[in-house]
Amino acid sequence: MNKYYITNPDNIDRYIDLNVSGFIYGIEKFSSEFNSYLSLDKISLICNKVKNNNKDIIIFLNRLYFEHELKDLKKVLVKLSKLDVIIGFTDDAVLNILNDIGFKGQKLLISNHTGTNSYTLDFYLNRGVKNAYICTELTLNEINDIKNNTKSNIFVKGYGHLNMATSSRKLLTNYFKFIGKKKSKKVYTFKDFITSKEFKIVEDFNTNFYTGDIFNIIEYLPKLDNLNIILDNYLIDNEIFYNEVSNFLNNNVTKDNYIGFLDKETVYRVTDYD
Amino acid sequence: MIKPELLAPAGDLERLKWAIDYGADAVYLGGKEYSLRSNAKNFSLSEIKKGVEYAHKRGKKVYVTVNILFHQKDIKGLIKYLKKLEEYKVDAIISSDLFIIDLLKKEKINIDYHLSTQKSCINSEASKFYLKNNVKRIVLGRECSLDDIKSIKKNTNADIEVFIHGAMCMGYSGRCALSNYLTNRDSNRGACAQICRWVFDLYDEDNKISDETKFSFSPKDQQLLVHIKDLMKAGVNSFKIEGRMKSIYYLATILSVYRRVIDEIYDGKYKYNKNDDIILRRCANRESLPQYINKFPSMNEQYYIGREEKTNQDFLGVVLSYDKKNKEIVLEERNYFSIGDKINIFGPNNRNISIEVKYIKNKDGELVEYANHPREILRIPCDIEVYKNDLIRVDFIN
């Protein structure tokens, strides 16, 4: 049976009613790719409420950190370690600090594009990281292969825009400066001339690139089991998102969704390219 | 101050030899399997063996990239491959997929693990984690500033490798899958289509932002010549040059400059010479800047319009031999030159002479006005002895 995790809900109660398994939050300065961020104090309050309903809370520390940020990162981790939360991390600096401060709680590897095989997950499992959010550029068979070959607790993306790339450069700011115009929006789109596909680009701490289409795994649920499925509302309207989450939890299968690489393997030798 | 290793790319066995002959302390190369840059020629196992033998005979090292992000099926054959690399005495592998560390231990394969820049390690806490897990060297992310590098070295004493010259990724290395999404070519398994060099129209909802200037996110190249001294003071162990697909002329030119600069700094004899900067810039076909090392990159570190990728025609020929009796260079031509042109001949160990072309003889001994047949064997006069595999370029300095 799959479990469902919701990012940054606008209204916790209605998702608790839908019987999701937990909530994912980002915190100010140390997380990325959330519609809004919480302070540590606010997370503490939410923890009390959510835990009373037997739901998990996962904090996503899903950035890479520069040297000058480490001092504050340590302070945040010390505070988080006193809460009953699962700590997700992208930067192995977080894992090192958590080990140093003796964190006893659960950890989650947020691998972004890099968690592509069970052996890598086992590397982290052997070092106390029991949960892994795997790469979003995998086929359905690859996801199941990974799951069947590791004891790591697997998280996959089930719904939301897919991150295609992250740059530390201020790519939008720089472009607008170059053309002498003011950057006035949070989200912009760009088009591929060949396929006419649209993609989204957002600048925060980093510049992130996303699919214009919303990935939706719902049709493939019968082929996926015992997974933790993340339903992500980043850049998506709250009501649309709620309805989609309802579909997942009530098994209302929608058709013709964007499914990313689930049925399409990438090639990696140009001579193989067709 | 430690003397850092100068680490060069080797796209094939020929380039490996050129790199070592022109001053590299070590080379990195990719095998036919498990390596990014699947478009490069790359090395068969027997070529890796030959390359290691060539390097070790000259006291140099060879690192092999095993730097794809492995999907489940890619792991087939990996143990056998790693055992072969050990058997051939490869000095280290460069990888970002950490499971290989455990695999080496489990299979008792005695080969060092260098953490690839694909892991984008940019801080000392992550570095400490890797050091605790048997990583022998960390290739830092190119997003690190000089202060970051100093701090990481000070806080970890890690063996640190830093890129000093060449092309850069737009994004954090290993965290860009634009190629996958736009072309279905897997960037983290060696088929990156370099989407960052494409141009796009940018929209604010349905409104195009600019008709005149396309949106792009291509970074200019990196070039750290003026920061080499500071990086040596910071204790960087290895200076890496990017470009496994670059020409022998590019390799020889870049290595000649950095070899001399590193040696002179180490010997306390270095004085900045702007000609070095000119030489480095002219042999590349893209602009180069320090990028992250001294400030956070701005719009100046990117291309928007007019990428100015120029075809370089400075490379005139390769010395095949020197005819001492007639005081003539026997050369194989690469680009056009003519009588009266000023040329520069450079080679390993700081050989560098400039002459004017007084005459040109073809292979039949006939005098010709100009050289305009690439690969043609020619003779030109030179009073000073030059050596096989010295290179001839336009004398753009004098």
C-alpha cells in the first residue's frame, strides 16, 4: 500500500481528513522550491498539531550550502533535532552535522537527479539514512527495480512540476539586467523552438528549471506498491492541487497525464539516439 | 607551499601523450564504459593499460573517470572493469556515485576514489563526510570562491582538486537534466546535449520579454591564471584543466602556460606576464573569466547574444624533425601561412622561439610562396634547433 505526503499544505485539516500520511515543509533560508516557507517556531507549532493526528512531518533541506552558511545551518539542525521530524537533505553537509550532533531521528536522502540505483541508496542506508527520495528521470521498471533491491524506504514524486535543473547563478536577474528591463514576476516560461514545449524558470536562492507540464503518476499506481508518494503543490493553485490529491486518495484515476520518463528510457550514447 | 599537480584531460591515447609531454603531472581519461563525455573517443581497456604505462614511465599519474550516475542496469560488468583498472595500476578513479566506495572495499579493489565535481561539493561539512568515507580527494564544485576553497582546506585538510581552466556547466554539476527533458539524452550518463548553449524566447505569461535578445543561460568559460598564486597559497593539491574533447594544440598551449606559471610561483620567480593571458585566450574559441573565484557571477559571466565562437587558425603546424645540416624545420602543416609571416615555435620545457618565415619548400624541394594544404609536409629555415612535436603557431605576441 502506498503512502502519500503533501508539500506545504494551505490547510492541514482538509488533508488530514483525506488521510494523507504526512506533510513536507521548507524552512526559511534553508529550503527551496516551496510556495512558502516556515520559521522554526511555526514548524514547532505544526508538529504538535500534526503529531496528535499520527502524521509525519518531513523538513526538506533541499539545497546545497555554501561555506558561509554552515554556521547558521548547524544552529537550525540543532533546533530541528529537538523536534519529532524527519530531516530530508540534499547536501551531505547536513548528514555530517546530524551525525556530529547525535541526531537520533529519521533522515531522508533527497537525491534530486542523482538517486538512480539501489546501491547508492544502500550506501546511505548503511550510514543511517533509511529513507530516500529517488531521481525523477527514471522509468517505471527502474523505480520498481530499485525498490526491489534495497531495504531503503523509497519516496517518489507522484504529482507536480518536475525539476529539470538547478543553477546557483541568477539567470533571470542577469538576463533582465542585460536587456535593460525590470524582472517583475516570480515565474517565467521559455519555449523550445523545436518541440514548442513550454518550461518554467524560477529564481530564488538558485535558479530552478521545471517542466511546464504537471507530472502525474496516478495512472501507474496499480504498478507501484509500498512506496511513499510525494504530491507537490509548488507553483500550483491550491484548489487544483487539493482536487488532485483527492483523486489520489480516493482512487479517482485520471487519464492522459504527463508522465515524464516513466515509459521512456533516456539514451546516453549518441550513436544510440534515435 | 605545496606544489600542486597539473592535471590535464586526455580524450584519447594521442592526447594523453601530448598532455604528459607538455607538462601535465597527471591526466584524467574516460573508458569506453561508465564515463561521461560519451562523445569523446575515450579509451579501451588496452589503451588505458598503454596510457598508464606511458605515464608511469615518466613519473606521471592516470585517473580514470567512472563518473556516470549509474542506473540499475549500468552496474553490470562494473566490478570486472574496476579490477582491470586496479590490475593496470590506474592511480585513482573519479566518481560521484558513492556506492562505488563500498564496492571497492567489499571486492578488495585497491584503487583510490576521487570525488568528482559532479557531486558539487562546495563546503567543508560535506567534505568531512566524504573524507570519513574513504574519499582520497575532493574535486570541488566550480561554484566555490577563493574564500570557500581556503576555508574548506583549512577546516578539513582534504586533498583538494580545483578546476582552473575550461568550459563550465550552467547548473550545479550533476544536478542538470535539461538534456534529458529536451532531447531525451541523459546528461548524467554522458550524453549531455548542452542545452545551456541553446537560445529561447522568454515569456511573462503570454508576453514575450524581448524580440531582440534571446534568453540563454550559457556561461562563458573559466580561466584562473591570475588566481593561481592565491590558490597555491590556499593549499590546493591539484589544478584541473577541463576539455577531454579539445585539440592537441589547445592542450599543449594551455599546459605550457600553466606549467611554467606553477613552476615559477613555486620557485619564487613568478612575475605576471600579460602575454600568458593573451595566449590562453587566443587558443580557446570562447571568452573566459574567473567566474566564481573572486565574485559571484553576474550577467558579464554569461552569453546572451554574439557568442563569438571563433575558429582558431593560429595553429600552423607540427614539427616532425629538425634537419641540422640544412638548418631546416620539417613540419606538417595545419593552417595557412606564407613567406614573411612571423611564427612562434613552442615546446615542452619552455622552448619558445620566434622567427620570420624566409622561405617554404614543399616535399619535392620546390620553393613555394605559401602553405595552404593542411597535412602537407614542408620545410622552413630556422637557425635554432627545434624538436619533434614542438608546435608552430602565429606569432601574435611579438
